[in-house]
Amino acid sequence: MLEIKNLHASVGGKKILKGINLSVKAGEIHAIMGPNGAGKSTLASVLAGNQKFDVTEGEVIFEGNSLLESSVEDRARAGLFLGFQYPVEIPGVSMANFMKLAIAERRRHQGLEPLTSSEFLKLMREKSQVVELGGKLMGRAVNEGFSGGEKKRNEIFQMAMLDPKLAILDETDSGLDIDALRVVATGVTKLHREDNATIVITHYQRLLDYIVPDFVHVLYDGQIIYTGNKELALKLEAEGYDWLINKSE
Amino acid sequence: MTKSTEERLLELYFANLDIIGDGFPLSLNSKRRDYLESFNLIGLPSKKDEAYRHTPIKGIFEQEWENYFIPTETPNNLPCEGDCECCIKVSNGFLGEDYRWLQMDNGVAIGSIKSALQHMPEVVLSHLNSMAQNDTEPLTALNSAFMQDCVFVFIPKGTKVERSICIEYNYSTKDQQVMSFARMLVVAEDGVDAKISVLHKNREGSFMVNFVKEVYVGDSATVELTEFSDMNCNSVLFNNSYSSQKKQSKLSGVNIWLGGSVTRYNGVGEFDSTESENKFYGLYVSEGEQVFDINTYVNHKVSDCSSYQQVKGIAGGSSVGSFTGRVYVATDAQRSDAVQQSKNLLMGSDARVYAEPQLEIYADDVKCSHGATVGQINDDSIYYMRQRGLSEANARKLLMHGYINDIIMHCSIEHVCDEIVSSVDRIVDRF
């Protein structure tokens, strides 16, 4: 589904990603861990198409097509979803209206007719249960006045609505209390299927108690220095990154 | 020697004295000279006056403006588009015969002030000019001197008006340039609950409208007032609005300013008794070389009142948007709660925005805040929306709609909202 080959990226002339190689197949869950400043969020942003970053080398193939040439919205329409670390507040735009437009774009890309109002409302009701999000948030403006937990739940709700092929969740667990973490993580698990894939970027092993990854990658200084299974996360939690960093250097 | 603009206006007044005062009692007409005197004393403000530095008033008045002393057009008496309790139409400042006096079963009355003087002279005489600042505001004084016809809205004690009361001012001429002294007086007695809409529409011809509105809100009354102006590109609108609120009353105003070459809004809200609430939402959308000069003054002269003001602007092209708001809290006005916000979006590379929120506080137990922002569309928001599949153009549009909706959502008169939204959309789509 996703093939990243020797990806290099920089921001303002500073090299952040220095040759990432990663392959994600349908049905897989990948976790990316690593110390602060390793380039985890940059990788997520580059895949989503954030223009703040310059890709200097390498290629990314998503569903058989080169990803790097297409715009942010075209990547999204093709089924790539980014769960933001800091979801943006959009005053005056209701969640319902926002989602209606987003879904219409996604469906248009798939060659489908837009949903009727009642189909859309049904979908909203159904999907808001994935993250135990009350209907009351739907009438409110996008993320405006939402608590930290509500914002993250809202990201997963949007993921449920848009039904992406590949979801990249950028530190979705940061700023969550234990209950919210459980709700968000269970939501992600519920959405997981054989025909989609998830990349979870996280600092903490506790998220992986709920979302069981097939692979755990350690990103350090712009490169993936180690790949293991879910046991690796436990070892990292107990021992930190130093043993890996020393080994790679 | 060439005459000054003030002298020309005085001459115009005296030449038409009889027709201006026709149908008004002597007690009212005799005051007109005082107003004219005060206008002449203060004179027309120039750009050197701090409060008028964005509005070229003198220059505007120096142009040739014709004044209609008799009605030239009959207001169209097509039924109002919306679901209204009653609807009145005004043409170039005058009410047509059909609208002289309408009285509903619930006691709500609406019509010309001259008819009102026949039906309820005490009410009219005790409120007309009681709020307008005729001794300090030259444009208000000028309107009070020249005023010939005036829309009078009366809502009797304890009346809950289910549907809205709609007033539509139409300005239309085929002549060169015309000035109009349109006027309005609203008296909402104690315990009233009502929604009022005031529309200024100018489809054809160039106008200089010098409008004055007085709104009285009685004890425990709740009034929602939506005012929407959409003027022709060569027209000028001076909107001087005054309100007086009694104990435990609520006044919520939604003000949308569009079109025109120059729009100056001067709003004055007075709390005359305690525990009242005043909300003011405003929005202008400017393009080309338009000027929108929005001024508000809220007088917390008594204790325990709250005021909330939010004025937003979108400035495109090389337009100018300005907000000057002052909240005054008197020594005795303890426990006042005042919020004042001015938010502006700069959409044109040559557009300019000025924001001056001001607080003047003499009491020591108050909660007051003010703030102003001037910015551009947030790139992070655009990125976020694009990541969900929206095109950049649609994301920008949706963001602007959201920005605008923050103000329009406070108007609960559906047909007026629809009209505002479609007019605003028309402009925003051009950005």
C-alpha cells in the first residue's frame, strides 16, 4: 500500500529526514517511536504533503501512484488521512458542514454520488459512536472550545467518517487522560480492517496496550535505526533509546 | 465670496422651512432651530478631527446633493418576502400612503411619525430626540433639523411579538445625486419581547443618506434588532444609532454593512438603569476603495450592566476598515461587565485596517476586557481542511464563511439572514 524509499526532507535548509525506508501493506499496523526531534512528525507531515517541508530525495508510492507530486487534497481524496497532533480550531464552521464537504470530495474521487442529507446524518450518528462522541459536538464549530481529549476523539471520528486506506496518527495519545486514551485507541482498533493500514506515531508504550502493532520502528536522527515487533515497545519503555542509539552509532 | 457648506445647508433649510415642518407640532418645529444652531456651531467635521479621520465628511458634503422635500417615488407595496408580523417600506426617506399607520390586534403600531403624533402624541414627544445627541453630533443634529418623515415603531407593555417587525428603507433615483434624512424611532415598552429588522437598500442612483435611529427599551424588555445596509457603489451612508435601556432589559444588535463608497456607523448605547444587557455584533466586508468607519460608544453609567461587542471586518482591495469603540464605566457603575473585540481579516494587499478598542473606567469593581486582531487567513487551517480533501479555494471560502457566520448566527430573523448571507457570499466569492 505504501512504499517509502530513501526519503530525505528538510525544513529551512535543515535536514530532518535522512533516508527513510518503510513498507506498509494492507492490514498492517505500524508504530513509529523515537526520541524528541527524531523526525517522526516531519515524516507524517511530508507524507500528508505539508509544503513547509522540502523533499530533497527519494520517492513514496501510495497505492501504485507516486505520492510526492500530488497536492495535499489529492492525497487525502486518494485515502490518506493524517490525525493531527494539534488539531486546528476553525471558528464558525460546524463539524457537520465540514464533514459534509470533506465526504463529498472523497466520494467524488471514488466516482460516487454525494450522500443525501439523511444518509449523511445516519453516517454521522453511526461513526460518532466509534469514539463515544456525543452528538452535541456535531453542531459546534470544528474543534472550537473542545477539550484536548475531545479534539483527539474528533480526529478519530473524522477518520471513521472518511474511511481512509492509510491513516497516520501523529501522537494521538499526547495530552490524553487514561479514559480518553482508551476511547481513542479502541476507536482506532475498531476501524482497523484487512484492507486498510495504520501508522501510529507515539512516545509511549501505553497506547500500544490497546493498538497492537505488527511492527515497531525506531526513528532516530532522520532514519529508521531498528525495527521489531510489539515486544520492542516494552523494552523501549523499560530501557529507553540509548542502547539502540549506541548500537547504531 | 463662496459660501461654506454649512451656510448652504442653513440656506436650504430656511428656504424650505414650511415644507419641512409641515404636519409637525410647533413644539417640535421650534427645536429644529436649536439643532441647526448646534450643527452650525460644531460645523462639519474634517479629517483633522480625530473621530472622523477615516471619513471624509466635509468632502462628501461639498459635492452637489439634491434634497427631495416631497416624496418622488411611491414605495413598492409588494408583500414582504419574510414571515413578518408587519412590514413597512420607505422610499427615499418617505413613507407611502399605504404605510401611514398600521395597528395590529396585539397593539403593535407602526407607521409615520406624523400619524403617530395623532394617535399617541405623548409617547412620540417623550421619546423623539430624547436619545439622539443633537448637541454634540453634527450629523445627528442636521438630521433632526431636516427630518420630515420618520418610521415609528411602538410595542406596548408586555407584548410578545412572535414574528419579526420589518422596516425596509429603499433609496432610488434617476437624478444626479440625492441626500436623504431618513429617520426611525422604536419604543419597546416594559416587558416587551420583539425582533426588528431594518434594511437599507440602494439599487439605483447615488445617495448620501444621513440616517438617525433611536431605540428605547423599557424595563425587562428584550429586543433583537438586525440592521443590514447594502448600498450602491457611489452612495454614502451615515448611520447614527442611539439606544436607551431601562432596568433588566436586553438589547441585541446585529449589524451588517455592505456596499457604498463610504459607510460611517456611529452607535451609542446608554444604560439608564441597572442589570441590563447590551450585545452588539457587527460585520463589514469591503472591497475596491470602500471605507467602513465603525464607531461605538457604550455608556455604563449605572451598576450591574453587561455589554458585549464584537465587530468583525474583511478588508479586500485597497479598502479601509476602521473600528473605534469606547466603553465608558462611570464611578458608580460597580460590577459592570464589558467585553469589546475587533477582529479583522486583511484580504487585499493594499487594504488597511484600523482598530481602536478603548476602555475608560472610573469604578473599581468591574470586569472589562478589550482586544483587537488584524490578520490574514490562517495557513494551518487551510492545510487542515485540505488534508480532509477540500480544495484550497473551497477551504478559503469555508473559512471566510465561518468567520462571517460568527456574526450572522446571532440574527434569528430567517429571511433577513438569508438575504445577508447571499449578499455577503457574492462579495466573498470575489476574493
